Amino acid sequence: MGKRIGAGKRGRSPGRTAVLLGAGALVTGMLAGCGTSSGLKINIYMSPEDNFQKVVDACNVKAAGKYEIIYNKLQRGSDDQRLQMARRLAAGDTAMDILGLDVTWVSEFAEAGWAEEWTGANKAEASQGVLPGPLDTATHNGKLYAATKNTNVQLLWYDDRVTPKPPATWDEMMRESQELKGQGKPYEIVFTGAQYEGLVVFYNTLVASMGGHILSDDGKSVVMDEGAVKALELLKKVSTSGLTDPSLSNMKEDDIRQAFQRGQAAFQLNWPYVYAAYAKDKKADLPHFKWAVYPAAAPGMPARTTIGGFDLAVSTYSQHKPEAFEAALCLRSPESQKISAINDGVPPSIESVYHNDVPLDPGKPASADNPNMASQYPMREAILAALKTAAVRPLTPAYQNMSTVMSKVLSPPSEIDPKATADRLREELGDALQSKGVIP
């Protein structure tokens, strides 16, 4: 049935394609893949995603023997994923057809000449119905170099037994936190404060929510305007307020999730995966676990929360580009994004998927065994609202260098000196922008 090209053998996990397309279609597709297939393998290299093989299986059935998509799982660490792909592409590896790129890598890979531009009908299909923020992440210098697979955006999470309604602004949240602390109740405001990408994402959100800019719109020069300085002031203020966790400077996503679940925090700023984790760990309390968009940082301005996610690019070294584009379009189609959203909790980049309440098996009623978006994504309206005002991280080929510099300069947040830190960022980010392409 096929080997994982260039990386040894890997068995294929069984999918739930029968639920989606019917057992007969699955059997037919498998027979075509094994017996009458062209033998063409389309390799996708992407981060591990528990149920993505189900998407691959469904697309292989749809391909009807024209080709077989092989899911090659990269390492779990983001940096390791990027380095493996960069090194293989730098060597002109033709075994890589579809590249699963973090949204911060697209400009980098496009600038290096490793991602094929999307044009014509492929571009039109890859762009149709996609929310503007996610679509921006797939572009470089005004051209489309990837198709959005999924997006992601953080929300404010709280317990309505502690805070009956979410705070509308950062000032209101800090005031409520102080009152809760005085009452001996859970009060902490927890967010990603460790020296890594999570801190950069958090700061970027504050900058955008202040109407500021770190880089120019074309990503070629450092700005660090008044909004960026005000964001430093707010980050410093909350970090030294006595309202955060004592381990703030070491906290990543799962650390803050656990702090909230232990009852230490009143407000958690985190990705939507925390809902499924809470449902598993504290099922009895789930009716009280609530969510809202981020609080506003500046008066009269809605929060602009930084998005994440993955995009699919076609390698310039692929020897099967037409089939690779076709396969990539299937892997990120509305149907595929719905499967991934329901099974793996990754937010769709296509707006219509949020409103699609047909269960996975459309021939049966929605149930716990046959879920739909409404049951698996009760926070979908808040996610969609956040995405419609979302911010993207600076779109530059030098983003990895930028992120390293920013996480270092911003850590620990409690030691930020807004004006001096802004000056240092201007200087060091200017140096970071001088890098060329990917650093393998």
C-alpha cells in the first residue's frame, strides 16, 4: 500500500471515512488504491495531528486511485519541524510534495524559493470563503504561496461562579482580579509569560489591540510606534501588579491551563483546546466554564488577537505539482476542515464551516457518537468574532529571528522598562531583519 518516501516505513492508521462517505465507498477506494492505483504517492509533511489521517483517508477515496496521499508526521517540536523541512528543501529533496507550514513560516519558505505560488483556479479555490486574517498568513509580497488548513485564536476563559460576566477591558479585568484577591477567591490573570513564542504572540496581541505596529506593513522596516510602547506599558503593569502567577516567567500554554483548573486563576488567556481538556478533567464543572473575546486594551477599540494555525504549501521540488495542488485543496476543503475541527479541535479558516451543523454522518441524527460543530464547538461564535478582528504576526522572511529577539528582550515581563525596552527592540529587530531567507 505504499511506503513513506525518504523516511522508512510507516503503517497507515484506520480512518473514519466510512462514517463520512459510506462503507462501500471506503472499500472501493481502498481497492482502487491497492489494485488499480497509478502508484503515484503524494507526500505531505506536517506536524502530528491525532485525527488528520482521517482527512487523508477521505481524500484518498476521493482521488479514486489517481494518487495516494501519504501523511508523514514531523516531530512535535515546532522548531524541529521547521529545521527538518528547511534542511531537506535546501538539499533539493524531491520526496516532499506538500508542506504543512506554521503560519509564521510561509514568507520564509516563499522567499527561499521553496514554496510554489498558487495561481489561476487553484488560487481561486484556495481563497474562496477564507477569513481575511488567515488568508493573509498564506501570502508573501501580495502573492499566495499556501492554502489555509486551519487557523487558531485565543479567547478569555473564566468560571461564571467566580466572575458572572467577562470583563470588557484590561482595566476592568485587573480591577476585578484585585477585588477577588481581597475576598480570598481565585484571582490570578494567567497568560504565556515564558521566554518563547507564546510571549511574543501575547505581546503582538497587545500591540495590535493598541493600534500599534512592530514592523511596517511590508515587513521590511522596524516601526515600534506609540501603540507598541503602550503595549509594553500594559505588559509591565499586569506583570508587576501582584495579580499574576508567581511562575509567570516560566508559564507556557499548558501551565496556565493547569493553574486555572487548579482554582488559582480567575482569568485565563489561552487557545480553544482548553475547553476539551476541561471537559475531560472537570466534566462536572463544565457548565460553568465560559469564554469571551479578549478584553479591550485601548478605549473604544476592540481587541485584535493574534492568530495561529497551519497552511499547506506545494514544494517547488515536487515532481507531481498538479496532483500535489489537487491533494492540498482536498486536505483543506470545507469538509476536511470540519473533520479536523470536530475531531482535533483546530478552528477552521473557512467561515462557512462554523455555521455547518450537519453531523459527521449526515444520514444519522447528531449525537455524542456522531458530533457536529454545535456540540464540539460551543465557543464557535466567540472564535469567529475574534477572527474577524484578528491580528497576524509580522509577515517577514526573518520572523524566526525576530521571534527569538523579542522573546529574549521581553523576558521576564516584570523587568520591562517601556521606553528603554522599545529602544532595544528597535535596534535588535533592525539587525534581525537583515537575515536572508531560512536559516537551516
